[in-house]
Amino acid sequence: MDATGFRLHSIVVQSPLLKALLCEVFRGYSGVTADLEDVVFKAPFLPFFHRWTEFGEAIESTSDPETAAHACLLHDTLKAEMAETVRKQKDLVSHRVITFEYLWTLFSPGQLLFAYVDGHERFFKLASSDYDGKPASSDYDPPSPRKYKITSKYIEYGGARMGYGSRYFQIDYFKGTRDITEFEVYPASFHPAFDQVKETLYKRGKLYQAYRGFHHKAYKGFIRYDSIMDAPPQSNYMMLPGGMGTIPPPLMPMGIPPPATSSNQEVPNRKWAEFLVTDVKEISWNDHAFGNLVIPSDYKQLVQAFVESQMAHGLKFDDIVDGKGRGLVMLLTGEPGVGKTLTAETLSEHLKAPLYMMSAAELGENTQSVEYTLERILGLATKWNAILLLDECDVFLEQRRDSDLVRNKIVSLFLRYLEYYSGILILTTNRLHSFDDAFKSRIHITLHYPRLDSSAREHIWRNFHNLSRYESALTDTDFKRLAEEEMNGREIKNAMKAAQLLACSRKEAIGLGHVQSVLRATMGKSMTVICV
């Protein structure tokens, strides 16, 4: 307000010289066009307030006297007009507080913001901010709810493209003053440990960058499925996060580390989820799993040789038609609990390769869903160089019949996709006799798993006993007695676990009596052989 009592309402810049200078001052400032055409600067002149230092530096650096004269005139006019605002804002900020009416002075487009998101420290880039609602103009015009709305940007990766994500914050109207760091979001420069937080977040950003591409990792921590947070036990996961390495150079200087979480796919549940990158670890592979697998030794050698050779040299082999017949399809058949599924699981550990377990229920019941799911899963397994397991596959691969056209189409789909799949596919079944003949011709190796003999059963009993890591009183004689019972591997595992729980509840070392009680109660086993 000048001596006449008038207050400056708005400014329109007409001088071409001044426009050229101000274009540099407001470069990148949201809401101000690059050429300043049709731009009206209205009180309280937010752009000039936020770029006041840059405006002064631009005046000092200009070598053209006429440009300097025009700029100085505008500078002096605005300085007098904004003097009270500057004084009040400096007084508030010196005490690290602000009023609702002066919030606009804190938030300048392009500045770095700090906020906690899901309990984790985050940096954002301010895109724009403004008041929403209006104050009361009279007793007959009550105020609408006033809020200060903030639009921010951050780096995100959606699985296919790296770019900006948007996040919105809001500060509700308040009376008096509030500590600046009490807001949900505030300028990062006000953080009491700004340098430390900045170093931490940039280290996290580099970690996020290191995980660009496809990775197979271990994870134990919180996971978010959609909006649900969960903390499942440690498991192995396929990761598909983004990385700053894919950001075009012009975006690099913006100074926003990627988020704390990245989008990944969890292998056990086959769901996309968000993980905390700081809790991602290297997998601790079980180097003894394949060695402890109880199947005939020649089977084990054959499976290992086929799979290792396929992973190393599979793509060098081709059919007459380019891209056809490059994969390896193995069929494991036999009664339940003889080690078919366990073969695939232990191979994954031995080869340090992901295992994708595909079920019949996941594929669907009609040709459209089966085709879509097959294409997606085979594509993912190929990208991840994973071993693909289709357990109990007979439900989809059984003999075609003239009376079931839908089943025939599904079988035909499988045949077509198998021809062009370049990875490793392991099929398991209990009903080999029902397989379509066309499938048999596309299977490279079929292994018939025999029933477990007493020697194999004893080995399995000992394996699960050793894995329990619980105090034991079982003797070699006990294991030989247990091995005489006709049981498959899955039944032995369940019996051993139940016996351990029983012993634990009694605060005793696990012994033959505990196993005896479990077998009698759960399986109705006569105790003529394993008497105490």
C-alpha cells in the first residue's frame, strides 16, 4: 500500500526486455508460461515471493542497462508492496512456526518436501499448491471449509515405464500458529536432521536402482497387497522393481529418491505386491536339499543332467521351424508322496533357480482363461529363467474325447504352447494312462517313481527327524522299525511333525512312543511292528 492508500492489485509485464529476463527467473515454475504471454501477476505475487533471490541475482548479472532499468523499477515496486509479507513471514519462520494464511509462503513449486508415508521417510517434489475454499466476507456469507491442497511428484515404476507418480496432501484450516514440522508434509529443509535423512534416502534410492530388471530374492518384512499390509514369514520372491538407471537424463537433477517400496511378484502366492527394498536379502539356498531327495540314484543323476544342460545350452537346439522345440518337458509319474513335487522343489534349490508352481485351478476352466493364463505364466517363467511346475496336471492333459469339445480345445492349447516354450517344464501326475497320446510325444523324458521301499522310508524318517532340530530319543532300531510301516513321504513328514508337537507339549524328548501315538490316532496303524 502506497502513501495514497491504494494497494497494488496486479501486474502485467509488457516490456520484451523484462520478459526475457523473467523467463529465466521463472523457468520451471508451475503456473507461469515460458514466454509470459497473457500472464497476470496478482497480489500477493507468489511467483516473485518464491523467486525473489533469483530475481535479484538476475538483475545484478544483466549487462544491458535498459533491461536493468526495467527490472529495477519492477523490483522496487514489488519490494515496497511485499515488505510487510516478507517481514511477517521471516518472523514466523525464525521461530519455525507458520499461520494458515501464510502457508503459501512456505511452499514453492519445485522444492523438496518431506513426509512420512506408511511410517517411512519420503521426499517429494512440489508440483503445485493452493487454498481451497474461501473465508467469510460477511455474517451472511459463512466460510466454506478451507484447506491448503498440495500436489507433489515422485519417481515410480509401474513394471513397464519409469516416470512421475502423483501424491496429494492437504492441510486443514487451523487458528493461530503451528510448528512447521507438525504438518503431514512440509519443506524438507525444515527437517531437524535434513542432511542425515537426505543421505539415508539417497542410499535407499541407489538400492532401488540396483534392483532394476528381474531378481530372485529372499524377503522378510511387511508386504502390501493392494491396500492391505501383511507380514508373512520369510520366503523367496521374484522382484520386478524399476530403477533410476532407466530415467532419462533430464529427470535426474530433480532430486527425489524412489519410494521405499517397489512392485514385485511373490512366487509362493503369485500375487503382485509392494515390498520394502531395505528388507530385501540374498537367498540362503539349501545346498543339501537335492542330495537328501529320496529317489533312485539313477533318476536323480538323469534329472540333474537334463535340467543343468537345458539351462546352460537349451536355446542352442532348434527344430526345423525357428523357435520351436527349445524347451525341456519332463513328466514325473507315480503314487502320491513318492517325491515327484519334491524333485522340482529341490532342483530349484540345487540350481539356485526360481520355481513357479502352477496349479490347475490357476489356469481356469475355459479356453479363453486358459490361453490368457498360460501365455502370461510361460512368459514370466521364461523371463525369470524359472523352473515351471504343473502339479497334478492330468486334469488338463487327459485324453481327448469326441463328446467334450471344450476339453479338446484346452488340450490343443497346451500342445501348441508346449511346442514353443523355451524353458523347463516339469509335469507331475498319478494317472499317466489317461494322458493324451499327443502329449506323450512332446515329453522329452518320463520318469516312473516307484513305491518307497523300507530303505527309502528309513532315509525319509531320518531326514525329517534331523530337520526338526528338537531333542530326540529315537534310536537306529526305532528308525528301522518305523521304516517297516507302509507310508509315503508326505505321511512320514506329517507324522514326524505331529509327534514333535506332542513331545513338545509334554516337555519330553521325541521318542518312539510319541510317533506310535500319532500313527495310531491319525492313521489307524496297528502297532504290531513298532511296539515299544
